Amino acid sequence: MHIGFLTTEYVTAKSLDGGLANYLKKTAKALVNRGHRVTIFWLSDRDSIWSDNDVTVVEIKKDEWCSRIWRIPLLRRLCPSYNQILNSRKIAQRVMQFHNENPLDILQQSSYLSTGNSLLHNNQIPIVCRASSYTPILREAYGLSTSFNDVIIDWLEFRQMKESDAAFSPSDFIANVFSAKSGRKIPTIRTPLDIPMTGTLDSSFYHQYLKGKKYLLFFGTLSRIKGTDLIAEVIPRILKEYPDIFFVFIGRDDGLPGGRKIRDLISERSKTYEDHIFIHPAIQKSQLYPVISNAIGVLIPSRVDNYPNVCLEAQYFGIPVIGTQNSSLEEMIEDKKTGFLAQNGDVNSLQASIAEMLEMTHTRYDEMKKNIQFQVQKDLDEDRTGRLIDFYGKVIADYQEKIASCHAINAVNI
């Protein structure tokens, strides 16, 4: 199959962040390894085409319409939704140009930012929508109110889920939300695990900054959605009781709704413990993996999530994760057996879970690591990439049957 992905983000040497970007990177690699051809259509800041280890990356320059009308208040407020519509059209034009020369068998879009709206009902290529998130829930988790512009964006994303030729979600949590909203049964197809190439790991970052330290790790995007503000609140409580522990944060700081950075919040809450806190921007996976594998535990107290890569990566290395109930992380963690589940948005519950992890005996900790490794092997045995390929095959077959039926009806009418 020739599989195309539509996206607003992708991992490069200069752009390391983003759950969608990392999902696409590893999924594209897994599909290529199975003998399929993959093309990434990336809404970027330039027009370019290049190869990323046998994956074709087509960059499509974003429309700059907003920069031309920013002085007009009403139009400025509508910029995000109108830009999504314009950029969706640009992606559609580029995809169809590419398809005419390099036929695509199927396209996968993300529900996030409506990249594929202009390709719905294109009558040439079946389009699948992956439920990357549900924006109203994300907005609530981030602490934002809903504007008129947001209502338009929500509708555009919802339309993609409802009118794509097929749809799926990596978590039951988000699948159930979209199924209830759309009246369409959304199946769950779990995200594949990323198996690191051990020969390419680079321990220099770990040795320079963290070797010899007992640390709890957060990696990913620092934001209220991911619950890093809760970690900021709990740090002084934990360090007062466990003064030998360090807290490590690696990733982009998206801050709080008012624009305040998480780094500043952490600094304010833990002024007397600054020497036990380490915060660093995102790093390459080859450097990140040694940091993960040497952590005591990984903190992911998300208010809402969608079967996150960070949890998969931590578990691959047998590291216990502290996640949250009712966030999708309960689908990945068995409380007190493969990690801990705190109450969603509850600082006291997060503190209790961290304390319980730190109080574990060596025997219990080793038993938990074995449980995690057993679960990881079960996940690997599922062959999630194979399930995704089978899903694509069925979508293509159903689409071809539908097109053939339409042609037959048109022939009879003529």
C-alpha cells in the first residue's frame, strides 16, 4: 500500500516535540519496515520535499492570511478557524497533485486542526481519521473558556470524525467520547510501541547532568493538560520528606492559560529546593532513552490524554509510571501492580502516589518492574502495526466497493 498522512507537525532535528509528531514518526517507520510506502504531507513553514529514512516528507507552506488582516479585530478573532480552512485546501491541492503522479491507496488525517476537511468525499482516495484528541475536553483541561472561533474549530474537527470514510482512536477514552457525540462506532486501535535501537543510544546527556541522582522524571510538553502544574505543587511536599530525590523535566514549556511558564511556577513553589530540580528543553530520543531508563519513576498526571507515547516509552524500559484516573492512562496502568493511578487533578492524591512509590521495598519495586515488562511483552505480541494495516485494507476494500456501486448506479441511470 501507499499510505499518506496529513499532519501539522513532524519530528526533525530542529523540532522534537509533539505527541502527534512522534506517533507519525514511529508509525511511518513501522509501516515502511512492513514493506509499505509512506508519504507525510506536513503543513509547515516552507514548501519542500525530502526523504526521512525511506519515508517521503512533503512540506506544504502554511497560508499567511492572518498576518495581512491582524489590525481588523473581528477578522483577527476568526483567524484560527479561517486559517484551518485555507490550509486544508492547500493540503488537498498538494495531495491531489502528488496523487496524480504517485497514486495513494489511503490517507490518514488527525482530528486535530482539521487538516483533511477539504479531502472529505474526494471520490478518489479513502480517508481515515485518527482521533488524536477531543478539543473541547482539552480546552477544559487547559482552563480556557470557549469562544465563537472555538465553536467553528470544534465543528471542523467533529466533521472530520463523522464524515471520513473510517475513523479510529488509540484509546477507549477518546473513542467513547467521539462515539457518543457522533453516533458512529469508533474502534480502538492501540498505538504501537517504539522499540529503541540500543546501538544508537547516547548516554552523554545522562552522564553530564543526571548520573548518580535518584530522580522522578516528567518528559513531554509542560502544560496544565499534562498536569505539570500539579507536580509543581507537590515538589516541596515530597522534597521535605525525601530530601535525596530530584525532579527532572524535559520538554517544551507551553505554560499556563495566562501565559505564565511552568518553569516559573515550579521556581516559585520550590525556591528552597532549586538545586533538586532540573528543567531542560526537548532532546533527541537517543539521548532521552538513557534518562528514562535510569529514572526511579515517570510522572504523567494528565488531566486528559490519549494513550500517550511517553507512557509507552517509560514502560518499555520497565519504569513505573504515576498516571491519573479518567484520563486514558487507566487503560495503560494497573494501579499498584504496573504503576500508580492518582485521582485526576488532585494534588494530595498525586503526593500519596509518589510517596507510595518512594516507600516501596526493593523486592516490591523489582516485582513491579517485572509486571511492567510482562505487560510490554503482551503489548508487543498484539502486533498493533499489523492490526492497523488490516484496518487500512478493509477500509480500502469497502471504499472500492462503494465507488464501484456508485459507478454501476450512474451507468444504469444513463
